[in-house]
Amino acid sequence: MGEMIRQSELFERLSREATDGESPITLILGAGFSYGVVPTTSQIVRDELPWWLLCQSATMGGPARTDFSDKAKRKSHKFQAAEHAKHFWSQVKGLADARPPNAPAADTISLGDDGLPDRKSIASAYKAAFSPWCTPALSTPSRARRFLAEVIKQSGTKLNPSHLYLAALIAERPNLFRTIFTTNFDPLLQRSLQLVNVPYFVSDRPDTMQHPD
């Protein structure tokens, strides 16, 4: 069994072991690094996405596009949002189940008693929402970018201790991490690096960059 260590202890150990003469470390960050600031995958699937789609629909008596970040509006439309979420995920499940045999595999989505994807289906539902065949959701790149941009906008200028700690560590030992890969779509690490005046280069096309040794 591998040794379980805390995140801070891991960084401290890497910092002690790394020397200027050694190859710099490549760090990989996952979604958990933004916890507490950016909605979790489950929150996006069950709450944020259905509410955003309802705001985009401009239904009579429903919320407007500008209401997505308005907590008071979300509360006042709570029942309508819940009904819309049930209808939306029922549509998505129907599309996923009806896909032809020769189509690329679609993960199974199972709905709970509340009509929303259950815990076992969160990843499948998230994947489906961003798939080209899922027309009720985010089937085009522009629509997906608009949704993610508005989700990030809600975080304002918030940061969490993980990003602040990493930025401080990079500022103190600039040769420790030369390359950072992340699946996250938020700018929290960039904000943290700006606070400690560390220059950086960001690219969403790593195939065009020089590969690390």
C-alpha cells in the first residue's frame, strides 16, 4: 500500500527533494483543486446546468438570461427550476437510450426518485451534457463555452487555500514546477500566480507547445 500524505506535506517533501540541478517536476491538477470556489461536477449536473438552460429558454413568467447568477431569482423560481431539471434529464436519458447501435457508445444514465441523475450516473450525465448528440444541453463548443464562462463568473475573485499555497510555493521555488497540466476550466491558479508576481504562459493546445523532457 502506498503511503497516504497530506497535500501540504507532499509539496514540502517535493520542495526538499528537488534541487536546481534536477529536472523540474510536472504537476497534474484535477477538479478537486478548485473545491469550494467552483461548483462540483454533481452540482453542475443537478443544479447549475438545468438552471442555466431554464434561464436561456426565456419562457413566459420564467427567469431571464441575466438571472443565472441572481440567488434571489433562483430561489423564487425554485419549483419551476426543479420541474425543468426533471424534464431536461428525462430528455437526455431518452436520447442516450435511443442512440443507434452503430453510434459511439453512450454511458448509461440512471435517474433517482427526484428525476435527476443519481450518484452513480453523475460522470455519465456530465459527459452526455457536453456531447454533440445531446442537443437539449451543450452540444456545440460555443454553447459550452458560454455556460462555463457564466459558471466561473459566479466565483468572482474568490480563491481557495490550495491555489494560494501552490502559488506561494512556486514563487519561493520557481524551478520546482515548470509545467502544470490541469483539467480545470477555471482561472484560479492564474489569479493566485498574479498575486505573487509569478509570470506564466497558458495554453489549451499543449500539442503546439514544446513537450517537457
